[in-house]
Amino acid sequence: EDKVVQSPLSLVVHEGDTVTLNCSYEVTNFRSLLWYKQEKKAPTFLFMLTSSGIEKKSGRLSSILDKKELFSILNITATQTGDSAVYLCAVGLYTGNQFYFGTGTSLTVIP
Amino acid sequence: DGGITQSPKYLFRKEGQNVTLSCEQNLNHDAMYWYRQDPGQGLRLIYYSQIVNDFQKGDIAEGYSVSREKKESFPLTVTSAQKNPTAFYLCASSILAGAVNEQFFGPGTRLTVL
């Protein structure tokens, strides 16, 4: 059975801290891994990763994929209160163009 | 502006009633999806469609039905057979096939059964 597991489930940090969110997966026909940020509404797209070892960066956020060990990490440096959200990991499959989502990591950044 | 619209934003339903959630996209995407999100959980796939007049069940299709008569529209009906329909429903779309692609999400519909 295909599955996507995120850890930790929740995280509370202080502004300025650096956090690492984890996503591991066991799927057949892997095509891509995606990270989304959700703030009480629709998820917004952050990154899409398809190749191992290539870091994607956007400001203070970065992500990397390891297709051998079947996991990805999302790093957020110098966290701000605006980073508080649920971060969702999703794996895209070639089969039927489906996406499987993890349960998310709830991040709370305290001033 | 291109995007995905869902309506209504909030919906209240009495037990035993069917209700239809609207999803429209003008992104010219081939694939469309319906997800359900419960508190503290990730998104679970209800139905998806890769092309007009064709759709497949996701992991939790029981008690739901869909249609895809037009490329732009993918309405979801929550039937009285769905035992626990109160949830946040998200519609998404993506470019189909070939290249890898991301999903774009609508703003969601929050359904509450009274």
C-alpha cells in the first residue's frame, strides 16, 4: 500500500530558529515529491522535487530529495511567525496521475 | 485571472440530504481531483478525473459521486450514504501526462452536517 509519512506531527519553535521537516514515502511508480504550505485554507505550492541531491531554494526555505532512501526534508531558516502553518508533503505517481498526501506537520513559531 | 473556484465556501446540510459542491477551473488542465481533509489529517483522495467523461475512485469514494461533462467543471455530490460528511473539501487540478506537474488548489468548501 502506498504511503507518505511526515514527522514530526507538530513543532513549536521561537522566531529565528531553524527547523527541519521530514517526509518519507513508500510508493510504486514514483514521479515527484511536492511540498505545500497550508494556512487554514487551500494549500499553496512550495517546491516540486524529481531528482535526488538537487536542492531547491526559495528565500529561507529549501528542500532536497533522496530517492535512494525515499525521503525528503524541508528546511526553514530564521523562522518567522508568518511561517506558522501546516506543511504538507505529497508524492506524485505516474499511475493515474495521482498524488498521495502525508498528514502534515503543524509548525508554530512563537515571537 | 486563471485559477480554480469552489462554491459555496460554507455549506450546511441536514442529515439525509444530498448536496453538490461546485469546482470550476480555467487553467485548461486535463486532470481534476477532489480531496477531503479532516482536522489534524492530511488530504485524502475521493475521486479524480484525467479526461472529460472519465473518472476514477480514490481511497474514500464511498458515499460520493462525481461527473466530468466539461473540461472546466468537476462537481462533487455528497450523498446521504456518506456516514460522516462533515469536513473541508478541496478541489485541485493539474496538467495531465508527460511532464511532471504540480496541483493547484481551490479555496475549499467547508461542509457541516447538522
